[in-house]
Amino acid sequence: MGGGNTGIQLGIVRGISYGVFGAPGIFMPQIRELGSRLARVYLTWNQIEPQPGSYDWSAVDALLGQLGPGDRLWITVVTASRWATRQATDFLPASMPRDVAAYQLFLGALVSHCRGAVAYWQCNNEPSNAGLWSGSAADYADLATVFARTVRNADPDAQIVLGGCGFDVLGSNAGSEQRAFFDEVLARAGDAFDVFDVHLYDAPQRIPAHIEDARAMMRLRGIDRPVVVGEYGGPTLLGFPELDSVMQSVMMEAFADGEPSLDSADLAAQGEMPDRRAMRALYGKMAELPPTLQMFMQGCPPALEARRHRIACREIVTRNLLAMAGGVTLTLAWNLAPEVPNYRDPFNLMGFISDKLALLSYQHDELSRREPAAETFARFAALMSDATAVRRVDTDLGIVAMEVTRERGPLFVFWAEADPFTGEDEPPKLIEWPWAADTAHVCDVFGISRDARPASGHLSLGVSVTPLLVSA
């Protein structure tokens, strides 16, 4: 998990607007305290070159200045500018440069300024998502090609990440518009990346298929590159298909007038936009909604809030191990914390979708309060600090068994396959596992240790939906 590129790496995403809506803050010490040394951060063209030829390095230097030995960065460069891009904005959506030469000068200056500190460079994010990229697949492929060439010239040691492949692609059927988008990008820009980034937010059990799907998309175009997970998190609404009809209604109302502008000045002036009206209406009938939906809402009943926290803790472990058993060695959790201290808006649609995934929150102006999932992340990171591989072991009991290869000796993780919301109410299943060591240490994802005494070369475990982590 340190500064090298070998073994398994657990990173954390800081967010999508570092320094855009407020002063660029300190966060790397908090990431280190959680056991990670890799952070993903977004920077926009508008931040760094607000006027042609005039560079402002304040956000970049604030970022670089908090790095310690062994810390590394993944920077997603957002092609957003009020003067230099086809769609004028300081935030989103990203779009093509008006002048490719100006873009190359900007990008080359940025990469040179950061040389040696950034392990991964990414050209925009989820380009098949219309709210994040305003352009065609051919546009994005052309830009990705220029991006890769410019980064490689300025820092040959850095890795190039192909813009995130999200649920809009992985959750769609063959032949969908989103899949066609990525197929065209892979066909046109197959040499313009070193790793392929997927984002995993729907049901954890679908993760192995999503990883294989990403590889199949590349194979179709004769490409063989590592798959990395640039974002993951749960629980999310995507993991509860029974809520689709409710959310489709909300989304249709929210975007009846098209995608809203995400320029910071426009956001401040928009007032009560359709998405906020849709969310306000949803909150107005909160008590009538299914508990699986209520738990994502601000001010939900405490019992539902506590249950959502428990699910989040479980999924820190299960999502990582399911991806790693598929050969992934780099994952980044979404996300570290709110980007604006003490800001919470229940009627913000994007906040409704993802705010509760934050690992940390603010106490006054200090980023110091750990959510339960952060405690689980820290425990898991400590156990995985010398891990090199994960292998799924077949069982016929409805139990998932993972073997983690580590320098200090193996780690086994067990959990029962069950409904994410009601599964914790089911009784545990008994498993007898071969165990040669004289002792065993058993701890669940909440940090609660269990008594476990091997007998006759076996370890008896009661396994529930809550993962058990077992080592000698």
C-alpha cells in the first residue's frame, strides 16, 4: 500500500472539485491515517490556466505540498474552461479544446510541474455520461490520444488511465449507446492508455462479471491492459433494483428540461431547479417510502441509518475482495469526505446519490470525524498492507470464501451470500474449514473479535452476511 507499484493498493478518492468551490484543503494526513498512500484528485483546466498563458499553481501546490514520502497521486484532468473549451464552464461538463495546441501547452506544463509525484493521469471522467462529457466518442478518443502523448513526453514513468467506465456502460445491454461509445474509443485510442478504469456501484455480486466485461470490451479490439477500480462504494440505490421505478420518476422530473449547467457561477444563481423540486417532493413523502430508500435520505430513522452504516462496512471488504479475486490490484474508495466543510443539502440530487458514502466528515472546520466505514477501511487496509493476491475458494454452502496471499501469512475472509438489507437478520451458517495452525484470530468487519479454537485440523465458524477475517 506504500509507494511501490507491486502488490495490492487501496486508494481513496478525494472528490471531483478540489479547490473549485472553496480553498484547497489538507487531506493527505487523514488518508494516511486510514492506511492508504494513494489519493485520486480532480483538477480543471480553468483552475490552472484561468486566462490564456497565465498559470495559477495555488491548488496544485496545495496538493503537492501535503505529500509525504511514499504518497502518490492519481489526477483526473477535467477539460473545463471558460475560455479554452467548446462548452464554456469552470467545472462540468468537460468538452473539447478550442485549440489543441493550447491544451497541449497547458497539460504539458501541469504534468511537468507535478513530475514524480503523480503515478496516474486520467483524461476526464466517465466520458459516456452526458453530464460529464459534452462531445462524441470520436472527440474523446482524439483528446485521449493527445492526452497520452503529452503526458508520456512530460513524464514517461506515469501511467495513463482511460476515463472511467461506469454503470451507464456496465449496467447496459450489448448494443447500447454507452457501450458503442466505449467501443469506438477503444477502436480509435487503443494505444492511448495503460490501465482501464471501471467504477463499481451496483450490487457487489455483479463485480466479477463487470471486471470480465471490461476485459471482453478490450479483447474485442485486440487490447490487453490491466483493469483498475477508480471508484467503488456502497450501498447505493443501484444495488436495490426494486427502487428503480421510484428513482426513474424522480430522475425524469429532475431532468425534464435537460442537464443543468454546472458552472460554479450558474450553480449559485440557479435557485430552485427541477432536480431540487423533485427531491423536495420525494422528501415530502419520506415516511411512505420503502425503508431501503429511506436509509439513503438525510434525517432517516436512526435504526435505518445504523443499518446503512453496517452495510457500508461490509461492502468496503466485499467489493474490494470480489474485484481483487478477479485480478484487480488497485482500487479507490468513493470518497474521502464532503468537499465543502459542513455543507449538507438534502435536496441536492447528486448528494442524495452519494453523500452518505463519505468516509470522513467535518467537526467544525476540521476533517476529523470517522464514519463507521472509515474504521472498517482502516482495519482492512492494515490487514492487506502486504497482500499480493486474492483467490476465491469454491464452497457449496452459499458462503463466499477468499484466500488473501500475504508476506506475513495468509488471510481468509468468509461471508454468506444474502440480501444486503435483510441478510443480517438471517441465522449464521456453519462451515468447517481446514486449518493447520494451532491458533486462529477471527475478527469481523466491525472490529469485534470472536473465539475460534482449531480442532482436528479444522476451524468451525458461524458465517453470516458480515464478513469474518481469519488469520493464524
